[in-house]
Amino acid sequence: MIWIKNTDGAPDAVLTMALIGFLTVIIKVLGSGATFTVLGNIVTVGTIDASTIAAILTPTLTAYVSRRYTDQKFAQSEVKKE
């Protein structure tokens, strides 16, 4: 699996999921109602409501921010021990 690398240079599954969720919401918001053709097939981008946006972004962004906070918290406690 290909993961996006975080600021430490390590593959990060939570960051990848958060980015995919964010991009999905952005595409749906900006393209709502748009119709275009892909390989001869007509594709229509539907609308997205606030509850769906919350259901996509809240868990993924919360997991990412929480993990970053926890990583930073334990990294600081390890420095203090040394």
C-alpha cells in the first residue's frame, strides 16, 4: 500500500485517510451539480450535505490530530527522561 509520508518522513496511514476524506469533500463541494464526460461516459457530481461532511471529516481529522498530539507528548516525555 502506498501511504503519504508525514513530516518525520514515515509512511502515515491516518494522514492518508484524512487527506483522501478531505479531497473527497472538496471535490463534492466544488463540483456539485457539474456534469462532465469521462471516456465517453457522462459523470454527474452530486451534492453533499453537512452531515455527510461531518461524518467524513470528523473521525479522520480527529484521529490524525490526536495521534500527532500523542506522538508529540510522548516524544517530549522521552527527552525529559534523558
